[in-house]
Amino acid sequence: MNPPLEPTLDRLPHPWMRYFVATRPAFLSVTFVGCLLGLATAALSGVALDPLKATVTLLFALLAHGGANVLNDYYDAKSGCDTANDERVFPFTGGSRVIQNGVLTLRETGIFGYALLALVIPAGLWLTAVSAPGLIGIGLAGLLTGWAYSAPPVKLQSRGLGEYGITAAWLLIVVGSDFVQRHAFSFAPVAAGLGFALLVANVLYINQFPDVKADALAGKSTIVVRFGVQRARWGYALIALLCYGWVTAMVALGYLPPVALISLLPALASFKAARNLAEHAAHPMQLVPGIKLTILAASLHGLLLAVALAFLA
């Protein structure tokens, strides 16, 4: 099978489609799953779900994720990282390529990314008005994390802190989706969401391996750059173990029902991906199966857990 073609002006004659592609829509599915998981924890607690608030939460969480993706492209282009990335595995690593291939200018991309994040603010204020003031803190933390992941002076991804930022961001998605419905903080979405957020962080982690040379040239001190591909490859299995260990512990302690153990099934995909990474950490194109399995594990874990919790609601 031939790899997907990168975006070009010829393939994207309509301006709106150029901007849409810049958000990397194929990767927004993990945010959709995170919102479903938050709704499921609220429903399990006996909360009657409000369809309008759930829909607004989902749409604007997707918008925030898209904005963060666009800003990541913008700042990686400014640093020269994506331009220098000759070993990228498109569409998984190396950005959307809209800047490098002349689909959008650097300035257009930056304005678009910040505009998407700005659009989230009025929706967040409305959701706060119909839920509770604590949502402001969740929303601000989420937006700040999405911005700080790539933007100076924080640049979490360039300081080896990207995995922590990603884990926090997707846990906030689950917690925020629950909070909008519950109107209060609860440990339930943390119990259900932390494992999922760790698997999303593993998507970032494995994607750093094909990008390691370009990241090093651009001065991005990711974990893989710091430790090298041979030592860093074992971090993937550690993150996966933390996820599945967390879920098991939450069931054992009674914070999740026993049926939640069905969400451990994607461990098969995670550890098959870990094996792929252990064998091919230095060979970018041979990591495609591992990258796909990592995305599958995160999405399937979240979906199985959401369905299991909703079934008991």
C-alpha cells in the first residue's frame, strides 16, 4: 500500500479545505473518545446527561485540539524542525506539511491556530454559566497546556515534558466533560481517564522516534533526543504498564466497576507496538505498524471503558 500523499495546493483547491487539513482531523478522534469517557463517568454516577451541553462540550473540545495541532505546526515551522525532517512518517509525524508544501503561509497558520483557541473561550464561558464556576479553571488549564506544548517560552515538548503535558490535557478533557454534566469535581473521571490519557501520551512518545534527528537539529530536547533511541524505546512499555496498572488498581480499590477490566484488552495492541518499537526504534518507516497500533490502543481503551461504564448507568 502506498503511503498517503502530502497536502499540496493542487490537491486542495478550496481554501476552506486547506485550513481543515491543517487541523490534522484524523487525529481528533482521541478527543472525541475522551469526551465520551467523561460523559460516561457522569452517567454512571446517576447524572442525567444534557444533550446540548454534551454536544457543545464535544465540538469545542475538538476545536481546541485542532487549534493546538495548528500551533504545533506553526512553532515547529518557525524552529525549522519540520522543514529539516527528512525521516518523517506522514501523516503520523513531521506535522501536517501545509506550511512546508506552500498550502498555507507561516503567518496564515499562526493566525488560524490562535483564532481556533480564541473561539473556544465564549463556548467555555457559556458552559460555565450553565454548570459551575470550577469549569473556568479546567478550561483555562486545558487551553494553557495546548498553547504551552509548543509555544515559547514554555515549549513543553522541547524540554522533555511533552508527555506530561499530553497526559494532563487529555485527563482534563475527561474531567471537563464530566464536570459540565455533574456541576462539581469528582474523582470518578480521574479514575477512568488517567489510563486513557497515558495511552494518548504514548502516541506522542512513539512519534518522537522518526523525528529524533530533526528534533535534535532544531534544539528540541525531547525524551528520545535526551536518551537516544536505544534507551528511550523502553519508555513506551513503561507508559503502557502505568496505564493498565492504573485501571487494574482502580478496579481493585472500588473506584471503577469490575466490568471496566474489559478496557485492558487493548494491552495486546500496546505491547505488540512496544515490540515493534524495541526492534525498529532506529528505522522510521518500519515503525508504522507500531504507530498505528498505539493509536488503536488509546482509542479502543477509551471506547471500551466508556461503553462499559455507560452500560451500567
